[in-house]
Amino acid sequence: MFAELLAGHAPLAFNCSAGKDRTGVAAALLLTALGVPRETVIADYLLTNTYLDASKLTRNAQTGPARALLQASPGVAQAMVAADRRYIEAALAVLDAHPGGATGWLRDEMGLSGADLVRLRGMYLA
């Protein structure tokens, strides 16, 4: 994702089954790399609860990964479709615990140099 963005391949689409877990973390990583304040990153993740139509997802669950919703208990199904603040905070805590915090994690795990972060911000925060 970051290589594509650094190459100027934008807009860039990325998704997952419910649009909140892998997609939510990817968006949070991108926003973090861009220097967006943490509360804004979390608020962005929580927008899933406003825009995801869980009933539509359930109706379309006859095939594909969403099929598990039909077999899950109501509590499990709710956890699968809801964006809970604790989920994204747990993911972001991994970044914070890394030496150098989020910047160190982006460097060590995503291979983004300080120059890459400056370039991303210049490209996408105009």
C-alpha cells in the first residue's frame, strides 16, 4: 500500500470482508504515517458504525467470508460487524510499544524512511 502511494498510484482502493478490520488498520496506518492526530484516526475507524449496513452484510452472507455471520451467535455476529474503539486502540498500542513509537514501527515493519514519510505527507496533505 505504501509503495503504491509513494509511486503516486492514487487514488488507491483497499478492502476486506466487512471493511473494518484489515481495511480499518490499513487506513489507521496510513493516517498515522501522514501525521493525523490519534483521536482523528480512531474517529475515522469508528465511522464504520455509521456507514456499515450490517443488515445488508447479513443478507449478502450466503456466500463468501460473511457467511460466518449466519452461523454466529448474535454477540459474535455483532463483534464481527461493529467497530469497537478497543479494537483500533489495541492495534495502535502495538505501534506505541515499538521502539520509536509509530514512526519506528513504520520504519522497521513497513520500511518507510523519514524521507518517505515527508514525501507521503507532501503528496497527500496538500
